[in-house]
Amino acid sequence: MTDIKDIEILYQQIVYEYENNQSIAAIAKKLHTTQVRVQRVLITEGLWSSRRTKQVGELQSLGMTVMEIAEELGIDEKTVQTYLPYSRGQYGGNTTDDSARSKDYRDRMKTAAENMHTSAEGDGEMIQSDYWDDLLAGDDVDPELKLTYVDEKYSEDPYWNWDSIYKLHLELVSPPYYSIGDDLDLGDQERADLFRMGKASEGFSRDVLVSGAMTLHAMHYMIQKLFGWQNSHLHKFALSDEDFDLITEGKVKGWTDLCGSLLRFPDGDFYDACWDDDYKEGISVKNWYRRKYNGGYSTKAVGDNWLYNRQQVMEFKADCMEDDRFKDESTGGVITDDTLLKDVGVYFEAPYNSLMESLTAGDLFITGKSRIGTGGRRVPLAKWKERQSQGLDRMTKAVSDYLTDEDLEAAANIFSELKRWRESQSHLEHYMYTDMSAIREQTGEDPAKVAVYHDNLIRSYEMSLAGLKVKVANEPFFRTIYYNYDYGDDWWVKITCEEIYSSIHDTPYAPDERLEEIVYKNKPLCIAADGMNVVDDCGGMYGFLRMLRTINGKDKDEAREMKEWARRLGWTGRIYKPENML
């Protein structure tokens, strides 16, 4: 049995280390303990919290038992307990005395937070206050700008049928930029251990049937649910390097011509890209996911708007003509259409190869098979490029016919202001959880009113954005794309189209009545799964393997606490029936 004194020493070491190093993972590694133990000590000391800890704490303050809290939140009792502080004697020491000894540390942390807040203001991490008088006065910011246009090629002769069903194979793979092939880049013993403990036969994969109308934006939430993540990190969809080089030839023109119809211009605005991540406490995470990947598909991201992307391309080209960074021998003096993309990489913080999330399965996928109807082999590259170019010309003409120069300037203002106020609201929500007094200090207003002001203003700009709806025809050309989640852990999912079913052409539905729901209700269906769910913040596939080895190891205390940590992130280790996964 572990000595109580040793436990008390570890408790104090965790608190002390947090003063110098606020990385929970680093503390756990340095002190040879688990992240669960570190986090529970910090929760006990009031030094660390999350939305879930606050939610559990509020319910407990209402007198609810652990069982009642678990039922209310739709999680198990053990998970609830991991969000509660250690009780007196539970950890091994007197937490009241421990807290007293840590008071001076918390005071220093408060001072550091105040200094950090001042620094953050200088870095722009503050609530937007420009035009505050207009906002308080309730002025209408909607310029009633509208451009509703559907490419005639898309509306009259689509390349795919509205009732098509796509069978997609989703599989965890190693990052494609350093791994040859689609394996997990593991040694033989590592692979054997991972598959055995992760209950996988061939790999960690899911097979799903989706409507051809399903957007990548909705697919993101479906993938999160299928693999057990909690949508707590950034993500992107991307083409394979081979396909990207094929369609762009690695040149500026090949790339910029596709921005807005296929590719998202890399503006690096993560607030905008993740704007639909609107989960609020008090609702079921599972139900929230279902609302995202079922039903009507849409995205409110500015970066998914065709007109915004074309404006960004024009600004990019204008900037590059004047920017000294690009006036060197490798670019021939200035950026031109024939300049290689590798020579302009310094211009961007985000990758070139991100797909628009308004794209649908029908816009992208082929099967690679020769068949009658939709979903056969890709057309010749030259023909595909010609059709994409024709779509760009049609869209450009439509914009010039519908919108004046003044309209285009107003549209640019909508994009800019909406992105700016969304960023401001992100900071507002941060202060709502950390320091509400900062909101009053910055705005001179009650925090609740400021939140309402932001909501109303953003909604007004979003209404203007909704008036700029466009749909450009894309001919399906890709059998495989990639989904990249959490740029730190660097998870990659390879998405391959295996079959396309249609009730119109000679590729009828598979014999399953549930398939009609996929089309008419836009409700995806998982039909096969291999391997258990993974988990956020574990360090990628190698970290997941280490987690499973700890859980299945001989140290029972370490195994128990690792399970508690994983449960807090929604991991159970259970194998679910495919039809119940979505």
C-alpha cells in the first residue's frame, strides 16, 4: 500500500509544479503519475476547471446526488466523480490544510492572470468595442445585399443525382506526409498490441452510407461521433498531395482558380472556420452531434462563401505584386500565374489544400469503377479542368450582372465585420467563464447585455451573408480525400468512396429499406465498424497505444486513474453495434 505521506507529498508537488508549468500532461510525466490524478488535485485546489466541471459543480450545489447528476447529463456515475474534487481524506491528506498552504500560490496566480489580461489586450484578445454607440442604439447593419445564384450547369444538368447514396470507408491512417501507404506506421509488436487491446481486426475503420447532399461540414461532426472525439480541436478536409498537384500543377493559377468552388482560401481565421461549434451546457452531446450531421445541411462560415474566396484571391494577387518578400530570384521578381506554390508559402499560415466544407459528397466523389450512370471513373483531366473553368466564368459573369462595385464593397464589409464580431464573441465567451468583470471594464455595460448585443449584431450580418448564396458546379473527380483532426495529436482519417447507389440509374439501392431514410431524411447510417473508439488529447495513435497498455497493465492504480481520465473525455472502451453508432 502506498504510504500516506508519499501521497501528501505528491499532492503538494502537483500544486507546486502547476505554478511553474501549467501543462497537465507535462506535470504527470515529470511526477510519474497520471493526468487524471493531476487534474483532480487541481480541481480540488480550484486551480483548474472546464465547462463540465462547472456544470457538475452547479448540479451538486443544488443538492443532486452523483447518480442524479449522471442521469441528468447522460453520463455514467464514475465519469461524474472524475469531475468532482477529492473529499477530505479521499486523496490521503487533509485537503483543507492543503488549500491553506496553497493560498499564497493562488494569489500569485491571480496577479499573473491580471498581467496576462493586460498583455492580451495589447495582442487584440479583447471584446470588440468599435461602433459601440451604433450597436447600443440598435442600428440596422443589414445593407440588404443579395445574390442568390445557382450555376445553371448545377441546377439543370447536375453531375450527380439528388437521391444518390454514397458508401464511404473511413479509416485511421498515419499522417500521409511522412508515411508510405495507409498503414499506421507501427512496429510489428506495437501493431499487435494496439489491435488486440483496441479490439481491431484489420484497422480502426467505419463504413457509412450517406446522402449525396451531405456536406463536408456535416461529415466532420459525423466523423467525430464515429471515432469518439469531442470536437475540441481544429480540423480540415484535404485532397491527397497527388490529387492536389494533379489539378493545380503546383502553380498559383491552378490553385487560385479553384478557390471558392473547391478549395478554401487559406486566410487562417479559425474563429470563422469553427463558427458552427455552438454546443452549450445542459444539452446532450450525442443529440447535439445528431442535429449537426442529420437534416438540412448548411454552414455559416464566411470562408465557405464563393464571393469571399474570390475577393481574397484578388487581394492576394495585388499584395504579392507589391510585397518585397516575393521579389526574389525564385519567383522571377513578382508572383505570376505560373509561379510555383512552393515559392509563395511564406504568405500563409494555413495550408493551401483545405477543401470548402460546403462541398457535398456528390460534388466530390467517384468510385473509380466503370459503370453506367453516376459515380464512374473520373473524366480526363483536361476535360475536368475545362468544365471547372467554365463554371468559374459563369459565376464571375453572374456576379458582374447582379452586383455593382458598390455592392462588392458592401459585401467585403459584411465579410470583414462578421468575422471581426465573431472573434469578439469568442473572447466574450472566454471572459464569461473566467472573469466577467473584464467584460464590464472593457465595455462599460452589463455582461448579459453585451452578450445580447453581440448575438443581435452577428445575426444581422449572417442574414446579409445568407443573401449571398451561390452554388458552383463541381464535377466529381476524387475517390479519396483526407480528414485531419487536432494538429497536435495529428489524427488522420482516409475517406474512400467505395460504392454509389441510385434509384434512377443502373446502380440500384442495396437491399435495405433503411436506405430511403438516408436520402429523404439526410440521415447517415453506419453499416460496419472495426476497432473501438479512440480519445482526445491522448497523443495520437502512439499515445492511444500507451493509454491502452496502461489500462491493461499490472499497476491497478495507474490503470484505474487512466480509465477515469479517458471516461472524462467520453471514452468507455466498449464496442458499439454499427447501426447504433450514429
